[in-house]
Amino acid sequence: MTGGRLLAVFLCLATVGLVVIGTLWPVPAAAAWAGGTGGFISSSSTPEGAVNNFANDLGHHAWQEAYSTLANKGKFTEQDFVRDMTGSYPGLRTYASLDNFEVRPLHASDNEAQVELRLHWSTVVGTFLDTRTLQVVKNGDHWAPVWPIVKEQHVPPQVIPVTYLRWDVIYRGPEDDWGAQDVEAPHVRIIDMHPVERAAGVVVLGELLNEDVVPAYVSVKATLLGKNGSPIATEDSFDKISHLLLPKQVTPFLITFPNVSLSDVDSIHMDPTSSLVAASADPVIEIQNQKLSPAPDAWFSGSLVNQSGQNVSIAHVLGTFYDQSGQLVWVADQYIDRALLPQTPVSFAIPVPEDLARKISTERAVVATYSPGGFQ
Amino acid sequence: MVHWMLRASSALAFTKATTLFTRQPGASIFESNGLSRGISLQKLEAVAPSTRPIPLSLILMAALAVHLPLLLMELPLKSYDTNFHIFFASHYLHHWFDPWNPKWYAGFSQTTYPPLPQQWIALVSRITGLDLAYMTVQLVAILLLVVGVYRFALLWVTPRAASLAALAAVFLGSESFLVYSAGQLSTTTAAPLYLNALPYLFEWVREGKWRSFVKGAALFTAAAAAHHATLLFGSMFFAIPVLALVLIDRQDGERVSTPAFLIRTVVMTVVVAAAVAVVLLPFWIALIHYPVTQTPIPHASRANYILSPQWGLNYFVIPYGALILALPFIFVRGSAVTRLRPLLLGFWVAFLVGLGGTTPVGHLLLGRAFDVLTMERFSYWATLLALPFVGLLAAELIDRYRGRAVAVLTIAATFTCAMAVAWSTFRPADAADFKVDSVAAWLNRDGHDNYRYVTLGFGNKISRLSVLTDASSVDGEWNSGRMLPELTAHGGAALTSSKYFNKEGLDALRAILDHADRYGLKWVFVRDPYYEPLLTFGGWRRVDDLEDRTIIVWSKDGVPPAAPVNAPQIPPHWQGLMWGTLPFGSSLLAIFVVLALPERQRRRAADVEPAVMDKDLVPGRMFS
Amino acid sequence: MKHAFTFLIGVTVSAGALPALAQSGNLDLPKSIVAGSAFSIQSTSSAQGVLYIVGPGQVLKRDVQPGQPITIAAGDLDCAGHYLAVLTSGSSTETGEFDVVPGSQPATLSFLAKPSRLPVGLQSGISGAVYIFDAFQNLITAPTPVSFQLSIPSEATQSRTVVSRQGAAWTDMNSGSKDGNAKFVAQAGDVSATRVIQQVPGDPCGLKMSAKKVGEQIQLETDPLRDCSGNAVTDGTIVTFTESWNGGQTTVDVPLKHGIAQAEVPAYNGARISVATGVVMGNEIRWANQ
Amino acid sequence: MIRPLVILLAAFAASGAFGADQASVQIEPTTLQGPRPLAKETATAVVRDYLEAWQSLSAALEQNRTDLLNQDFVGTAKDKFAETIEEQQKLGIRTRYQERSHDIRIIFYSPEGLSVELEDNIAYDVQLLDHNKVQTTQLVRARYVAVLTPAEVRWRVRVLQADSN
């Protein structure tokens, strides 16, 4: 009987003990579902711990909890804080989820510390990095971060007259009436093409021109052919191109062939496609103050100004870089995480590979945009 | 079917009961019922409760009364996996001997999943249609579970307690959870077969009865043909306790001899292993050639239920229901009675693993499999292992409190079952209720099905859509069947739900859209505007809309029509023949041997309930 | 050879087995008839029978009374092609072959004209091909004259006449020098088909801009853009203004509105401002703040 | 007892012959009218798809299945052949076309590339079955004109008619 009792006690204690262990030191899968790497008890007794807790709350979109832990919450409202995190107007930030974060202590004293928080947000078009340097102050027995709020500019209520151009297309319909006339697909032309070898594989760069008088929805496919003429691989530009080209507009494109060596390539077959689509000339985006910071740590930066009267939810900047002889050197891109409001500059900064940055003489940028329900 | 089970059960009931109460009084279940000696005796004498078991036919009628209406309402169609099983079945319906299914992942082999329940659905659907065929097979599984629990419980407890355990199985939360919320047909089909096989294993190893050997082996093989994991893990949680019981139990005062025990165990293991190896040969070949090395996909059943209480509710409270209240009894009684200890230990390990990431046990025991398997099935097995204890507890409570106990137990059982059934409504697998018929019709016309498609924001409706359309998709719901590198390299499950897997899911979606040409992927059906920016910037355009503009069709220009994927994974014809013959044949064989080899009525007294309980009490050993 | 042998055996055995093939003869048929016209077939059979007229494009089946001619009414057989006629009556089978030819009068034209849009001043830039069909959609393979005409507003009409071969005729034309819609007509007999060819301006010629200061900004404006034939460049055409100064650059792509493009850029002393559209470069301005 | 067996064997032998024979195909040098050159790959594809269209047509007329036309026919040709099949179904007859030989020449490639015309001197056997009873089998020689137009991945027959000219 004693043995039975002992067994029961042992099993109960072991169960409780295992639950405690699993809760204090959760296995990775469980920790991921709990929203971070910490266990049940997470401490704000260190500056890093406080920032960890704060970032965990951000990861759960628990804005209220995150806001309540801030040392400087008296200086802005919770609404300001939420707007800083999600954007005032629908944009990439609005539906972003925190993929992971890094906390890097920069400096610490008894009552104050400085910590770099790198938030990697995941969005439908890729990840973006939001780096903030936080002061962390000691408040009694725990630490509290000071949030460097970025207040979005508010656009005053106004009426902006727009007289934009737009093209509509009336299609013939799906029925088969042979010989009946249909509208011609726009004529597009590759005006530059240049393969380069990078660590990841072969990259084909180029520029495509819509030489027609109607808008074109374009795409570029490339096929690498080997020495014996057989195809090695076929890839397309996906989002490293501006797919909508108005008449006489030029877009760069970049096509990556992972794990292919340029020495194996004999020739490249380019296949641009275009189709006629309904489109609008709006919005016009001006790109101001474009600058290339020199290597090392080369960046192509500038700011976008939406000159139209409608908000742009997501802007995609494609930078094209040329050497002194005007030859294409590189194409790089970045999605802007905040909406573009009319006449409100939003900055961008695109990293440029250091080895290529030294060759760059001139650069040029184009912007593709997306707004829900709008023209593509 | 019921008939043979009943006959077998009666014989077994007598054996177990006499063994338990006449030969091992020191380990009687009554020795630790928590009553003082005097009170206990007085109660037993005064109340003189009925010790007859509830007739199994009555329990089966109860199962029908509870589950038949729910299944006729086709409630499982709202669950996570029901349509997945129907999709597999629809393939078997049209291509019984060709397991290569081109409709998902640009082609995948259905030999990666044991086929038995789906093949039965395919067969029955020729009369009833697919949906009703699913319900039929599920109902049969539920009825078999009742019988299986009864027979399994008889190994451990009295016929009366076993009958109460079987009755409890009708209301088991985890069963209802798996049937109506999770839609895990294979698990809920394999477990009853396995439970029914275990008493034969017991008889074979203990008594060397060849009939039991044949029946047991056939049922084990059929169980594996229904769900391989059940057999694999069932061996640990169910078979090992049963084998331990063989060692503990005595027959005519003698324990089974060790050599006999070992030889019979090994013989059964080898024969069943060989049979399973042959019956599921294409499955093993697929597994060996293409082991599941893809990036693990998160599943909430691996969460820590304390750190993530919402998942604790989903995967612990709902499946266990009122059974949580019985946990102390299980531990106390299971520890106290020697012959119940193996069952307790089996339950305990299954219980801990079923807790997912709440304890480190699952991670430690299963290793990488922890990140591949889902944990709710372990909770299901744990509750099945707990049922003999539940029967025992119920019997004692009813003996002691009669009507009040019956009322409380009825309320508890009803509440448990109702909560688990209702859970599919409270927490539906797919909150959005919409029809995919228009999408299927769109794909099936004007040659649209010459291309592949993917849906976004369709949840688990993609299985239903795949049943309705002739077109092929690059997405699917059978993660282990995926071979496309764009999918296996990322830890996202179905592309249609990419955003819920954050970066991993979206990376997979981006990769597959990037290679649209490669797979003839021309159509994307979008029900969630979240994905529109990716499609816009990736070169896709809107071409049509459906369902009052709630579903937008996106297309990519210049995509060549889908070519059949001539993958090395395509099973050769002989494997198709095997797959269409042996697993299904194993179930036919099991039915045949069970029906054709009736139990010998060893003792006529088998029908008589043993009336020796009172005198076998050892009052001095009771808890006080 | 093996298959042919099998076939022969098969047919022979079939013939032996089937009384229907016991006897055969030839039907008295016209060599050819015009699609859709009426005709009759005379049978020598003295028993009731069945007439089959079989071709890939049409099949007919008629009951035959002894001694009576079999009449096929107008419109019953309208699909041009080669037909097999089979008359079975009792144990005898009579067969024959004949052609149904298209009517000679064109009823519809399939006119394939390309392109629907092209720049002005292109030699042989426009092509047209025609397939000629009769009233029953049979391709008229007999030579038929087809005339093609391209009418361009304020320019002389281009005309060609071509005789079709095997039902097809084609030609090519030049685009004019003025933008606008040209009418491209193909005619055969009394039937015609019309297509509209949009003639659009070519690349801009002499792209030129001017600049003036407005507040802290420079307002840039192009002269009205025209191609080398003097046609106004289409609105919506993108014009790119680029301002470069010491280490910095501002770019703006603006669409042409009412023939001109306008933009404002920051006023930097010494900035160089250039303009381009597509691959055509315009003038350059060096800005000096006054 | 023997008689049905003989009939069965005869039908089987005949159908075996019909099903297994491969027609001989001769391709004549192209004599194009029109300015557009015809690439060798295009010519090969046109002839291949044209021959496949004959196979589909034979199968469709024999089995009275209009769906077999979908892949290879479009427009007028598809409509006419579909009507023939429907008429055959109504009348209870089937026709078997077994090609023996093709002699093909491409004669026109339209300037915009949207049509190809070819002529084919063809020999084929026609077998007529009324309610599965063979009525006759006849060897036919005819000259066919076909117009094919490009679809997404193949050339489809738009016009196919025998021509006595």
C-alpha cells in the first residue's frame, strides 16, 4: 500500500514538476506560441529584460501593455504610440507582424542604460527593419524603456483638384469570333541588359521601355542557355521591376538565378511580355534629394513626395545605378513602410553592395505604387 | 459486427472478472475505494446495488442516439480535416489503383498517408455520395470505439465498470473533439481497431490461443492501414501495459512462463511488423526515399497551455472535459492497485505528451517528431487509457450514491460531450462560411483548368474546392505529401493561410508565385485583400471576380499551361496495385477472421456476473 | 503488314458473318452538288431500305421506298466536303461517293488585320488577310477577287485587288503621315469587312523645356511635344525631369497633359536640369539663382 | 452460339485493325503565298497538331463524344463536327475513319501569323455502323483543305473540308 501511495505522490509531484519546468523553460515550439523566448516569469530587473518584455508585447500587438511599460508615456498618448507602430493611414505597418527582434545593450549605468532594439517586421511583400535606440531608466526595482516616438505628420483636411489621365480598355469578350479585331498589346523593348555574377548566382539586370502610346503591364523572363544551347534555368523579374509602364516610361529589372555560375552560361534569351491594361497616370511621385552615400556602408537615399490628391498605401522604390560609361551596374529596391500622403515627404534608404557602390557614377529611381481598390 | 464483439466480450469478461476477484484479492479494486471498513461493508450490504453491466447493445444505441443525428447534420464538414479526408477519398473513388494525385502540390503521392478510411469512404460513396459516406465511416468508427473500449476495459476492470467505460466513450470529449472539430478520421478509426486488437494480444500472449493470434494480428494490421502513428505509439501506450498485465496476472494460480511470454510477444511483433511492412509497403518506400525533412510547421497543440491558456482550453479542457475531475482518482487508484499500474503509467506518459509544450516530456520523448506530429491525438489516447478508471469510478459512485451519482455523471458526461461538439461552432476551423462552388465552376470552364491555381484566404475550404474542380493546385493540406522545394524550405503550412505563418508562410507564397511559370500557375483566387500588394508588385492582375466581388481572380500573363509533373515520387504501377489492394484487403481480412473464427464458449458461466465481490473484499486494506 | 492482314481477315470474316454485306453495288449519284441545294438519288432496289450519307461534316439517314427516288431537300446537306452514300435494303448494299462544293457567292469574310495600332510613316506596316466563306460557313476555295482599301483622313486611299487562292487572300499597306483612325476594308462580291487601324504619333522630335522660378521652386515646362511628322504626342506619355546638383538629384516622371509636361523641383544654385522621354533626350538647363 | 462468336471475332479483328494502323505521312515542300516566313519549328508543330486533330476527329466520330474535339478543333470546324456527332447519336449510327495516308503541303501563312492553311491528299477507310452493326466499309481518297489557328500551346483546326477543286 505504501508503495502505491508513494507512486501516486511521485507521479503527481513529477507531473507538477514537469509542468513547472515546461512553463519556466518552455521548449522552443511552446515559447514561439507564447510569443517569445522567455518563460512564464520574465523579468524587468535588467534593461535588456525590460526591453525584451516591451518587444514581446509589440509582437503580440498588445499595444496597451507595451505603452503601459514605457517611462515616458506621459509625453504622448497611447494613440500616438499605436500610430507610430501601425501608421496613421493603411500601409505596410498596419498589417505587419513582428517576426523577431534583437536587443543590443549599448551603454549602461546604475540608473540609466541605452539599448538598441531592432524590430524585424514581416509583411506581405517582405520584411522591413525598424531600428530604435531606447533609453532605459531605472524606476524603483525595475527598468522602463523610453520610447523615441516618431509622430506622423497629419495632413490637414483639404480638397485637391485632380485632372489625371486614365486609360480604360474595352475587351472583345471571351467568345470566339475569328478575325474580329482586338486591341494590340503594347510594344515594349529591352533597352539594356547586362548579366553579372554575384555570390548568390547570376543576376541579369536591364531596363525595359514602353515605346507605345498606351499603358503596358509588363514582365520580363530570362532563360540562361548553356554552352550546348540547352536551357540552364528560367526565372522572371517578379517584384524587381515596375510592372505598370505608362507610355515612354522605363523600368529597371533584376532577375536572379541562384546557384548558377556565369561561366556556364553561353547566352541569355530574354522574353519581355506586355499586355494592355486599364491604368491611371496618377499618382505622380516625385523623388527628391536622391543621394548615394559612398562606400563603405553605401546607401541610396532620398524622399518621396506624393504630388497627387490620393493616399498611396504602399510605395516601391526601384533604384537603378550606372557607372561612368552609363552602363547599368546594379538595381536595388525598397518598400516604404508608411503610406504616402499628398505633398508629405517620406524618406527611403536602399542599401547598395559595397563593391558595386564604388563603381556607381549616376543613379535613377522609379516608384511603383499600390492603393487598395485603385488602379494597379 | 456487433455480434462477434459481444460474444468475444462475454468470454473475456468472465475471465477478467474471475481473475481479478478470485485470484488476486489483495489487489482488488475495492481495496482502495476510500471508504472505512465498516461503512464500506454496511453500504454494500445495505444498498445491494445492481452489479450487472449495461448491455453493450444499449450502449451502442446510446452512441447512435448521440452521434447519428450529429453526423446526419454533417457537422464534421465544419472541422479542420474532414474535407481533407473526403478529398483523398474522391481520388480513390476515381483512381483506386493510382495513388498519384495531381490536384495538390502539382502532384503528390497518396501513399504518404495510410488509406483505409478514405478507401472505405470511396467505396461507400458509390451509394451515398462522398459526404454521407464520410459520416457513415465515422459512425462505424464511433460504434467500434464503444466496443473496443468495452473489451479493452474488461482487461482491467469488472464487466460493469467496463460497460460504464464504454458508455463514457460515447460522451468522451476528446472523441467528439477529434470527430467534430479536428476531423481526424484516421485517428478515430485506427484507435477502435487497435483497442479491439488488444484483448486478442492479451489472450494470445497469456494463453497461446491461435485464434486470438490470428484475430489480433489482422486487427493490428488493419489499424495500421488506417493510421500508422496509432500503431507506432499505441504500442508504447497501450500494448506495453497490456503485456505487463499478462506478466502480472495469474491463471490458475500460475503466471505465464517467461519463455512463453517472450516467444509469443516476439512472434506477434514480428508477424504484425511483417504484415504492416507488406500492407503499407508503398508508404514505407515513400518514407524511406523521401523522409519528412521539411521545415517544421508550427502547431498550437505544441504550445504551453499555461503560457498560452487559449490553447490550453482548446487542447486540454475541451478534450478532457469532466474527465479532469477524475484525474486524482486515476492517480490514486492506479497507483494503489498493482495490476492497474501499467495502465496508469501508459496513461501518464500519454497524458504528459498530450500536454504538448506544457511539459518538456513530448519534446524529450519524440525528438524531432515533436515538431512534426500534432499533440491532440496523444490526449485522445490518454483519455482512452483513462476510460477503465472512469468506468471504475462511475461504478463506485453509482454503487454508493445511486440516483444522485447517476444524475451527476449524466450531467458531467453530457456537458463534456456537448462542449466538445459545440466547440466546432465556438471555435470553428474556418470562421468564414462561404461556398467554393462558383470558384470550382470558374476553373472548370473555358479551359481554365489547363492551368494551376492557388487560393488565398480560403482556409480549409481548399480541400472542398479540390474535390469540386478538375484543376490542379500547387497548394494543399497534406504537409507531409509536399515535395515542391518552394514549400518544403519554409515553415508555413497551406499557402492559402500564409499570413498566419508570418515570414515563413509568406516566403513560401512568394517563392511559389515567383516560380509560377514553372508550375503553370496562372490563377490566384483572393478572398483576403491582405495579399493584394504582393500580387500587384509581383506582376499579377485582376481578371475577374466571383461571389459578389468577395473573391477576386488574379492572373499572370505568359504562364504556360500546367504540364504534368514527372516527379520521381510517382509510384510505379505495382505500388498502385498494392495500395489499392492490401490495405483495404487487410480490413476485409480482419472482418472475415473475426466473423469466421468464433470465440469458444469456454465456460457456460460466462454470461453470469460474478457474485463473489463482497466476499473478496479485504477491508483491512482500505483507505480511511 | 500484320495489321493490314488482320484488317483484311476482320473485314472478310465480318462480310461472311453479316448478311448486310453479302451483296454490294453502286449508287447512281451526281459527281458534285452545291452546298445546300436539293438533289435526288435513284435507287434500283426493289425492297425497302435505308440511305446513309456520311461525311465528317454531316450525316443523313433516310428511309427508302422501293422504286422511288430519294430526295434530299434544299438545305439538308450544306456542309462542303466529300461524302459516302450507302443504301442498304434487305441483303443488298449500294454505295457511292460524291462531293458537296461550297457556293460561289461569298457570304462572310474572316478579315485578319494587323496591327490595330501603329506609328505613322511605316512602310508595309499594315497587313490584312481574308478567308472567304459561303452562306453555310464553307470555305470558298475557287479563285475569288478580293479588294482591299485603306482610307486615311486627309490622305489618298490605298487600294489593292487580289485573287484568292484556296480561299485565302492577303495584302499589305503603308501607314500614313497623320495620326488618326484609318479604315481598312476588305470586299469580296457583295460582302465587306471593315477594321479600324489607329495611327499614332511616332517618337517626339525636338524635346525642349523652359524653367522659371516660382517661390523656392523651379517650375519646368516643356514646349508642346510633337513627332517628326508634326503630330502631337499622345497625352499620358511620360516625361522625366532630372535635376542634379552638388551630390544630389531630384527626379520626377510626369505624364503629358494637353501636349505639355510640367513639374516643380527645388531651386539649387548651379543645378543642371535635363529632360527626356523614353530614349529621346531633350535640352539641358543650368540653373543660377538670381 | 457460333454465329455471335464469329461476329464478335470479326468485329474485334476489324476494330483491331482500325485501332492499330498507323497512317503513312508525307510532307511536301512548303509553297507559301504571303510575306511571312514559316519557321521550321512552326511547320512541324502545325503538321503534328493537324495529324493529332485527325486522330481526335476519328475517335470523336467513332465514340460519338463531342468532348474529344475540344483539344484540337475550334470555331466552325468544331461546331460542324459536334453537330455531326449529335446527329449520329440521334440516328444511332457511328462512323470510323481510319487514315491510311496523308500527303500534306502548307500553302499559306497569313502575315500577322494568326493562321496557317494546308492541303492534304488523304486516303482513309470509312466504316459505317448502325446500332453497332457494320453497314459498309469503304476506302476514300480526297483532297482536304485545313486552316489552323494558334491557341495557347497548340495549333487548332478551324476549317477542315474536302475540296473537289
